[in-house]
Amino acid sequence: MSTCFRTRQTLDAPEGAGKTRAAFQFLGAMAESGYNCLFISLEEHKDSDLFIKKRDEYLSKKAQQYIECVSELPQGYDTLVNLAPYFDCIFIDGWGKVAGGQGKLDFFRKSQDGKFMFIIYQRTVKGSMRGGSDSAFDGDLICKAHKDADYKNNYLYWSKNRYNSNMKYRYLIHEEVCISQ
């Protein structure tokens, strides 16, 4: 199936804001639509109880048929480059563990034209996106998260969108719904 999009969405958020849960939800939606998806889960191993619980909660049996999960990249960035051509959508939970958090992302994005990418960045101790301003600048859609004391109130919002100036939406992670602000 050929893709009709060329988007790299980045997400950085505080610990416990729901980054991985949102990734599972978006991954499930893409796979349900018949897109072949690669999920590189470097934060939660694909064989861990935590990962399996989220997989079973958010990914239908149909969706799972379109998803390849990987939790190790033996040759780091080179392994990613070799896997990428086989998939329409690429989800990466923990870009910093792919290439040490520096460089190569813009090159990777440009070399994979026509693919949807959802890339989670961890935050630094100071609360900024690990990888610096270059990582944020290179993204097509820059997604942030609001973290509330009650996780049911956590939501994603977009602070940049190269293709649409209307960014007045929130994605309620717990409810799995997008609403206007």
C-alpha cells in the first residue's frame, strides 16, 4: 500500500504524561487502516509485561497483523535505515537511543520521503526536548503534552504544524479523542 502523507511528528512530554500510550493509540489507528507499521520501542521492551498490556489494550488483532515491533537495534541507526523501506509508518519511542540523540534525524526524515513518522523524544532534566532545538525545528508537527495530577486529564497539543496554521486541537489521551480548544 502506498502512503499519501509525508509527515514527521515529534512528541516530547514529561514523564508519565502518556507519550507511549498515545503512540500505541496512533499506531493502532494507522494499522487498522491497513498501513504496514514499524514500532521501535526502546523505552519498553516488546516482551515486557508493561508493553504486552498496552499492546493488548490498544492494538486489535487486525492491527497487530500490520505491525512489526522491535526493541533492539543491534547496529543502531544503520539497523533503522535497513528496516525503514519495508514500512509505511515508523513509530520510535526513544529517538535518543537510536542515534545518541544527535544529528541524523533530518537526514533520516528526508531519506524516507512518503512515510509517516511518529517520534518520541525524552525530556532533559531541565525539561527541554532531548536533541535540542534542531530536533524540534526539523519536525513537521511538533506535539507536546499537558500533564495533570489526574492522568485522565492529560492531553496532547500541537505547537507547530508546517502544513496547517490551525493548531487549536487537543488529543485527550485517556478518552482517545481529538477536540477543538
